[in-house]
Amino acid sequence: MLALVAAVALAVWVTSGLWGDPNGRAITVNSSDQALFEWLLAYGAHAFTHGADPLFTSLLNAPDGVNLAVNTSITVYAVVFAPLTYLIGPPATFLVVLTLNLAATALAWYWLLSRHLVRYRPAALLGGLFVGFAPGMVSHANAHLNWTAGWLVPLLLWRVLNLHSPGRWVRNGVVLGVLVAVTFSIAAEGLFFTALACAVWLGTWSLDRSRRAQARAALPTFLRGLAVAGAVAFALLSYPLWLHFLGPQRYHGTGFDPRIHAEDILAFGAFPARSLAGVAGLDSSLAPNPTEENSFFGLPLLILAVLCFVLLWRHAEPGRRATLRALAVTAAVFAVLSWGPRIKVDGHILDFPLPYALLGKLPVFNAALPSRLALVVAPVLGLLLAYAVEQLAKARLDRRARIGWTVGFAVALLPLVPVSLLTIEREPIPRFITSGDWREYVSADGVLAPLPFTLDVTPDGQRWQAYALAHRQGEFAIPSGFFLGPGGPDGRGRIGPVPRFTDALFAEVAQTGIVPPISDADRAAARADLRHWRVEVVVLADRVHGAKYPVHVDALRETATALLGPPQRADDVYLWPLPQP
């Protein structure tokens, strides 16, 4: 009960800035991803209830569509929470899922620790709360429903460690296979990292002299269970995997530079922004952006972790030392891999190649961001803390030693206590959409073009779509959208489609507020683009949300008028209906 209360209280505290008005507020540093996940919840619910394909849609990027299997589709969440999405809307459902993710992660780690790894409940509680609200987890709470679903990891570890059970390898394999399929749907990148971590840990543990005989005896049963798990997972994921690697609108690798999205070596000893230390002014700018503080453990915690390891090693028997050695190797491997292809110190990239320079060229690795590999280190630290607290509880320490260890834990952990995420007011969805009046201008499955065109920095079009889907108004498609698709350099992915003249023009005007001179050639190019997208009406709201900069609505209206003629007024939007062939 204490674990439940603590986990829920901390989760609500971290997300508290959104609870007052889920529909009107957004996460300051990542309102674009928030809009994307709200759309995914709405579209997934719509696809489930209307028999549509949950992994490929033509509602975005008309007329080419979007392959959601190579994006973060969170299909399982969308289906499970579909009733809630229809009841309270996508923004509120997003908030519920985000809060439950944080609380469930801490509780799942507490459960794994208390039931399987340590006997001292306070130690399990400390370890679970640390992993559930580690700096990386709080950082990704800035709108990442996939990475905050950390509750899946202890469940995967539990099932992997049970594969060796004799006589139950079929059942264990089936359960693990289903869990793998669920995890792939919610957090495919996290599943990949978990599989790598299991391989490194089990490999190191099995090669230890004290464990070789035990590992050799368990290997046949383990491999049989693993084969069953692989077969079940492949059967359940055959269509998503086909779409991912062979389907339309796929890409290979991402458009993100692995040198930029790599962990700075100094970041491991830095403090995160949304923590007590951060609000006290001890944060840094070592992360590529505020959602990617994947290590940021602080120097006191790193020192404490070393002391805990030494304490445990000195009192460990050979079998326990194999476990500790495997944990240390796993943490070291993932820390080095998180540094990316080149060493980066205090923001400066040095010409010193690292192992990721080779691994980053391999399939799957080239679709991951190296800095996120540091997220694997947090559970290792949580395990060390839990083991150390249990060891200290059993030891007969004098008063000075008890005070010393207590102060050490306080100095290391109190600065990392999370604070609530920063939030801002978000522009409302226009009455033109909420009233359903848009249906007078768009045919069934027709295309509506919001201005500016929908991208990560201007996500309103997908918010409008999510509202219409969740309120059963019907479907309208939009050109562009916030998604990952083909068109990047060297066959890699990019955010949104390759821009054409018209959407690039409106994007520049939205950001700069400068209305360019419009020629007859520009008008002809714009109408050709709109015919290509099969747009039936162009819509500009009175207020437009910009995720990274304020949108210049007046300049957009002037530019659209110069391109398309005088607009009509309907509710709180300007309209440019287009003649259809």
C-alpha cells in the first residue's frame, strides 16, 4: 500500500501541471509529441471500432499515407483505452496514460525487487521508486508515452529469468512471446534495448566460473522456451514486421544525427532540469533537448553507486559476485554505447571513434538514438541501491556508520527528487471543427488543409483530426503531418513529407511573419500542389499553436489571399474552398 500511494502521488505530482485543464494545456518543451500521441490514441480507437488498418493510414500525408509501423503506433494503448478516449477525449486520455505509466513503472520494479530479488521491503521500495522516477524517466515524461512505459521492462525480465524452469518452457515461452508483442506495439526501441541488456547480462553471468555449470544445465530448457517465445512473437507481429521492413512509406534509419543525439560524458554526473537540484539552478544544457536527459544521475549518486558496489562485493559469495559483475558490465557497456560514434565532452565532439561508430551502421541500431541507451543504466543503479540497503539492514553497523550511509543516500538521492513538468496554455480547437461544420466543406474521406501545413512544429491539424475521430464526426484527411517517413538523406527517414512549394512557403511565412511577393507562377504552383493533395478546402484558424515559435496568423492570411483569392468566413476560421474536377 505504501508503494502504491508513493508511486501514484509522485506520478500525479510530476504531471500536475496538466490536470487542471487537460484540453487547454500542453507540455512546454514538447507539445508537438503530445499532439502526436493524442492523435495516435484517437486514430487507434477509431481504427479499432471501424475495422480500419491500425498500422497504415491515408488520413495523414494525403494521398500517399503514413506507415505507422515505422512510427510509434502505441496500438495496444489505443485499443485498451479506446472507451476512455471516446468518453473524455484524446488529451485527457493522454494524461491518464502518462500518469499511469509513471506510477506503474515504479510499482512494477518494486514488485520484481520485493518478490524475486530482495527480501527487505524498504530496499525494494527505494529501488522501485528510483527506477520509476529516474531522471531519464521524468525527462521522457515530457510527452513520450512509449518511453515512460517502463513497467514493461521488469515484466520482460521476470519472464526471461523464468525460461529455464523445467517442465514449463512451453507456457513460459508463450507468455514471453505475447509480452514481447505487446511491448513492440508500445515501445519497440525499448524492447530492443531490453533484449540487448538481457543478452549482455546473461552472457556475462553465464561465463562466470561460479555459474558455468548452472548455466550449462539450464541452457537447453532456456533455448526451447526462447524458441517458443520467438515463434509466438513472430506470429503476432508478422504484419507489423512486414510493414516495418518491407511495407509502403518505410524508411531505413532515422534522420537524427547520432553524434548530436549521443550522451555527453559529463551528463552522467550532471543534474536533471526537472529535479530539486535543477530548480535550484544546478541543471545543465548537456542534453540534446529537454526530453533526452537519459543519464543525469548527478556525481553524488555515481559515487554512492561505487561505494554500494564495493560494499556488496566485499560481503558477497561467489554466486552473488557473478550477479554484481554482470550488472557492472551491463552498465559499462550501455554507458559507452550511449556516448555514440564519437566522444562528446561538455558539448564538444572529439575525433575519437567509439564502438557505436560500427554498430550504428547495422539494421535496427541505425533506427535508435544512442543517447537513449543510457536509460539501461538507471535500473542497474536501482538494483545496486536496493541490494545495498538490504545488506546494510542486515549488517551490524555502529552509530557513526549508520549516520554516514544515511547521509550518503540523502545527498545522492534528494537532489534527484522530481518536480512537476512545465506546461503552457495551448490554443483551443476552433469551433469550426468542434461543431462539425467542417463537414459542409469536405466530402466523405475528403482532404482538408490546415494553415500552416501540419508538422511537428505546427501540430494543430492532427489535433483537429483527433477531435473529429474521437467525437465520431467522421474522417477528413490532411496533407503533410507529424510522422516519420521516407525522403531523408541516404534513404533515411525524415519528419513529415518532402516539402513542396506551397507547404514550404506557408511554413516560412508562419515562422517569420514575412509575406513574400506572389507571382502568377506561384499561384499556378500552389494550385498544382493542392490538386496533387486533392485538397477541397484550405482552413486558417484565428489562433494557431506553434510548438517552437509563435505562428504569424495575419501573415498567413495575407499570403493565402494572394495565392488563392479572398477567403470566406465561417465560425472562427477563414476558408478557401477549392473547385474539384
